[in-house]
Amino acid sequence: MKSAIRFALLALVLVIVAMVSALTAMRLAIHGQEVAVPPLVGLAPVEAERELAGLGLQISIERQYYSPQIPEGRIMSQLPMPGTKVRRGWQVRVAQSLGPTRVAIPDVTGQSEHAAELNIRRRGLDVVSMAQVPAAGIPADQVLAQSPPANAAQVLAPKISLLITSPADTPAYVMPSFLGQPLGSASRTLQDAGFRLGNVSVAAPVTPPAGDAGNPGAAVPPVAPNGPPAPPAQPSPASVIVSQVPVAGQKVLAGAVVSFEVR
């Protein structure tokens, strides 16, 4: 009995020792791969890359800014900050200095989008964003404003944002109903509203079913017993509209084409 108890206690001790060893090894494996990010501000990208590579880290130059304090080509900021613990393989993002501002911001207001972009890039600057806005009385595709403004001082980045005029929106209307109206008056109404008259066709005549004896007054199309068939009817200003395309209630743009079927 005592030997069994002694054996159980020994097995329990071995299990505890194994668990403690595994946790210690896991902790060492995790924290053994962590390194402290070194300070990179003031270094050249090649120097920073060499120092990070020795720690198993990588470098990424994401932005460039003007700086009167940091010489051109040197690193002016970093993320994560120096001393931060990171795992090996981590990427350190940095911003590179362009040195003091040496370029004048051109005035491109009033120029076309293409001409303004060429003018900006010719000076070593970049267009970072463009926004469009409608402006009454100003042609489309024209620079309305810029940021930074022309000849601005204390510029941080070699990037310019432009506000471009966009084409004016075409007015939209709800198509009215012309059914039952004479073709002539409907055509004048369309033209006065800025629409165009499209195809005008004559609807086929309605004929009663064959053998309709109960309706002796029903219209029967004339039949020419001898001779050529009668020519098809032609629409006239007095013709009455029986259908239209687009239909009434549909949204249409100014200048749209409207077609009718008349009798």
C-alpha cells in the first residue's frame, strides 16, 4: 500500500515538473524572439536598414516631409518608438526628411486639370487628391482652388490637393401624360421644354370580330374591290395621341426623345 502511494506521489511530481518545464520553455521561446526597437531618427535609410536587419526587423519608408532640422535623406520619425518591444520580423515604419523647403508652390487656379497636374509635377511636387464640385458659370475640368495655396510657406509635404469644377448636372423631370392630346400641341409643349420629338406612328384601326351581328353599327374598314390597296394613314397635327414612350410618371432628363402613337 505504501509503495503504491509513493509511486503515485512520484508520478504527480514528475507531471508538475514537466508542466513547469513546458511553460518555461514556451515563455523563453516567445520572449526570446522579442527585441527592442532601436532609435533611427537622424540615420540614413541604409544605416537604419543595416541596424534593423541585425535585430531581425524590417524598415518601410512610408512618407516624406520637409524639415529645417533634419538633413535631407535622413529619417525624421519612426513607429514604433525607440525601446518598444516587438517580435522579430516586425516592420518599422519611418518618414524621411526632404530637408528645408526649396520649391515654390505654383498657382494653378483657373487651369485645366491636365495642365495643372503637369505644372505641379514639373516642380517635383505630387497631386495627392482631387475633389470635384459643380460651379455655376465656370467651365468644367477647371481648378477652382488648391491647398497649399500659391507661394505658401512652411509647407510640410510636397503634395498638393486640387478642387476641380465638375460638369453641371443635367436637369431631370417627371414625364407628363400626353394621352388624348392633339399631336401638334404636344409637339410644341415638348420643344418649349427642351425635349425632342421622336418617332410618331399611326395605331392600327380597331376592327370588330368577324360575324359580330349584334353590333350593326361597328366600323368596318373599307375594302377596295378592284385596284391597289389604300396607302397607310399619316399622322397630322390633329391626330390624337393614344400612347407615349417614355410613359407618364417616368423620370427623364432634359433633351430626352419622346415618341408617340396616334390615331
